Amino acid sequence: MSVAEDLMIRLELMALQDRYVAAIDNDRIEEWPGFFVEDCLYEIVSRENEEAGLPAPVIHCDSARMLRDRVLALRHANIYEKPAYRHMVSGMEWRQEADGSYSGSSSYVVVNTSVEGESSIYQAGRYLDQVVRTEGGLRFRQKRCIYDTLRVQTLLAFPI
Amino acid sequence: MSVAEDLMIRLELMALQDRYVAAIDNDRIEEWPGFFVEDCLYEIVSRENEEAGLPAPVIHCDSARMLRDRVLALRHANIYEKPAYRHMVSGMEWRQEADGSYSGSSSYVVVNTSVEGESSIYQAGRYLDQVVRTEGGLRFRQKRCIYDTLRVQTLLAFPI
Amino acid sequence: MSVAEDLMIRLELMALQDRYVAAIDNDRIEEWPGFFVEDCLYEIVSRENEEAGLPAPVIHCDSARMLRDRVLALRHANIYEKPAYRHMVSGMEWRQEADGSYSGSSSYVVVNTSVEGESSIYQAGRYLDQVVRTEGGLRFRQKRCIYDTLRVQTLLAFPI
């Protein structure tokens, strides 16, 4: 692969990541499942558990249908404090796998603003992604959010 | 538009955004008005007001001349605590409009370091941009900063 | 240089920056010296000292060998609290110098999560970089981290 091709795939993966976090940050979580292929894995898991080999994820969805169900649950739940996230993402690395898919990782920091208007760091961590090329463009086959931060709400967690 | 063209415009818009925040973060606010066309709109407005349809912006400038006046005011004011901002920007989305301009939005988090050397989140929010192509490159025709955070200084506010 | 060439160099510099912070954020500091040429300068210095012309850096390494020694020291030291950094980088500016190298600068915010699981802003500041093209791709000839934040650990500081 030429340097230019390599850079353009990087840019395409960055664009996917940007559109993904924009949908969440701008309260359009109905679009969130559409960033995944139907047969996908989405997880939020603590770094502590990940490193100890004890999965026990906060969220575990193994199909886009489960992601859509989750969106419905979040929209219809009587949530006391709806989050207002701003995802900052950096440090993207990627490589192409034998099957043509892309494995990638990025650092993320999610800043939340409470209903009282206080902005603070909600969660820092790392995305571990598998991305495939579909007729509709790049989609996540897997997205695992490994968070460093300890205190993470486990009830009705929003997408990261 | 081909995927490659689309990605190159994304990169060009990211470059504009990067140079814009660099001028502010590195205390070169004299360059700030130059990122706009003469007939422009720059606003800082709370998300609360934006969503309620009650503009009442903290800053409202409807020409580059007003931006230049603002820079002069900031430079000559006897400001007790000059900010030291670091703008983090992510989640860029854009589309081309019928007139050839680009509409874009991004999430931002501004970290400020006080004169005492404390770094903290000053403001989280969203840029809503309109960008046009000029002989001198891309320029903002409109930049609206919709902030999530409640407590924002309203007196002698610096550019976001 | 055409606009497209300019944008591709920007993307290449962004890729270098991303891979650099990923190595640090993901606890692979053994890779850190490899981002530099052998005859290099790496410094962490406070903005206060930098602006006063009083260098007195927290870290000063003037060869890749010193960077490698530093990694060994960090790995073998009995460190009470190993950091878990997430580097956010934005606002990249660059220009090509007469000798073909690239001078660049970026804003950074490093979020650290303590062993107790608290995520907070550890350091905000600015990278001042010199980058050269080698057979192995782009490398840093110089990287100076000018931090805004006051309280920075000076003992066994990790790479920024």
C-alpha cells in the first residue's frame, strides 16, 4: 500500500469516528445503530476487568438489533439526568487484517455537562474497533470501549 | 462527489478549524478576524437559549469589523486574568449547500489554565459553521458557538 | 506546493502525532524513542520559564539514547502511581523549512486517571515540533512540550 493510500484510509476511518461521536454528542442516538453491521459486537468494559481477563461489561450488545432496542429503552426511560456528552478522540492507530477489515484503536475523553450546567470529565478510555467496508461505506463490526475511569454509571448507560 | 474528493474537503475543513483554534490558543487573536469574510456572523450563545429559541448571545458580531474592534478591546482592556485556552475539537460533520458553501458542526471542549496554573474545563459545546471558498482559501461566513456549560464569563469574553 | 500536497503533508504529520500519543497512552513507552532521530532534542518546560527565557526544563534529553535510558528508568523504578494518560491533540499548524524539515505546533491536553480511578486534567500545553523525513518515515528531530499547568510532577516524569 502506498503512503498516500495509507493516509486516505486513515482519513476515512477518522471520518467514521467523527460522524459516530457527532451522532451521540448531538442527541441523535437513533443514528447510532446504523454505524454498525447487523452482526456486530458493542461493549463497554472497565480496563481493570479487561486486563484481568474478567469481561463483565457494563454494556454488551452482540447485534445491531440490541443496539436499536437500547436506543428505544433510553428514549422511553424516565431518565432523571440526560447526559450532554462531548467526545474528544485522538491517537488513532489502525492496520488492515487478512480478511480486508481494519482493526483500530483510539484514545477518548468524554466530557459531560450536567443539567446544572457543570462540565466535567465523565470517562477516559480507549476504543478497540473492527471496521468493515460495506455497500453503504465503512461500518463497525466491533466496537469495544475500555474505560480507565472508575466511577461509571451502570444503569441505563448511554453509548460511548 | 467521489469518496476521495469528499475526504479532501473534510481535511481542508479540519485544517481551517486547526488554524483557527491555534491562533486563539497561542495568543495571536489579531489573526482571529482574518478567518472570517467581511460580511459574517460570529456568536456565542448558550444551548439553553438556542434550544428555547431565545438567542440572547453572550457575543454577537455581524461583521469582521466588529471582530477587529473586539480584538482591540480585549488587547487594551485591563484584564485581571488573561485566559490560556486549549481548544480540543472533534466530531466534525459537514455538507455542501446549494450555493457551494459548506455547513459544518463540531464538538469542542476548551480547557483554560488560570494565572495560578490550574487547568480545568472552561467550556464544552458545539460549533455551527458556514464556510465559503475565497481567493485566500476557506473562510467562515458564520460561526456560532453553542455552549453546554452554564457558568460562562460574559464580560470581555475571549473568542471561542 | 499545491493545496492537495499541503493537505497530505498535514495528514502525514497528524498520523505521526497520533501514533506518538497512542504509544504513550497504551503503555508502550518502549516505542517512544523510535519516534525520534538519534540526534534529537526532547524537552518538557513550563510556559512561564519558556516565556521568561529561563529554560530549566523538567526533562531535557538531547539524544535518542537518553530517551531509551529514560524508558528503562521508568520501567525499573518503583513507581507508586503509574499514570494512565489520554492525550488529546488539536490545532496543528506546520510549515516547511529551508532544509526540507517541518516545523509544527499543536495544543495538547493530557487527562490522567489515578490508581483510584479518578480521571482529571493532568497537563495542558503546546507541542513545538521539528520533523524530518527519514527512510523509515517521519521522525521528530525536536519535540518541546511547553506546559501551561503549574503543578507538574518533576520526579520520574513520564513522556508527554
